[in-house]
Amino acid sequence: MGDLARAIWLIGWNVWSAVFFVTGVALHVHAHVVLHRTSREESTGAPIANTVCALILYCLAIVAANRIEWTPFLIAFYVLFEVVLLVRPEEGQV
């Protein structure tokens, strides 16, 4: 077994925790790049919201690594989170 495979096995990752984590990292990097290019405070809402989404995905990755059987509920939770984020009354609320 290779070093990376051994590390993933020791951490307890599975496919779903890896998907949540990698998606969170991609979203986090994208948000930081966009945020650093932004010069006006009015346009910082979307990158900050993406950073919050990345944090949620990191937490989902931890839960999925420990309780794989909760994955359908985790996916439903994240979809509900995105829906609530879409219909929030003020764009600055995150």
C-alpha cells in the first residue's frame, strides 16, 4: 500500500468524504482568488458566501468520514443550506 493510500486509510476517508473535502478546497481557493481581486466592498458577498460553503463542506467531509451511512442526510442538508442561501432576504447575510 502506498503512502497516500495508507494515510487515507488511517484517516478513515471514503469516497463521499473525499468528494466533500475536494469540493470544499476548490470552492475555498476560488473564493480567495476572487476576493483578492475584488476592490469594492459591495462585491465581496459572493466570495464570502463561497468561503462559508467551503466550511460547511469541510464539516460534511469530517462527518462522512466517520458515519458513511449519514451521507444521504448530509447531501440533503447541503442542498437545503444552498436553497436557504439563495432565498435569504439580504445578500450580505451569510
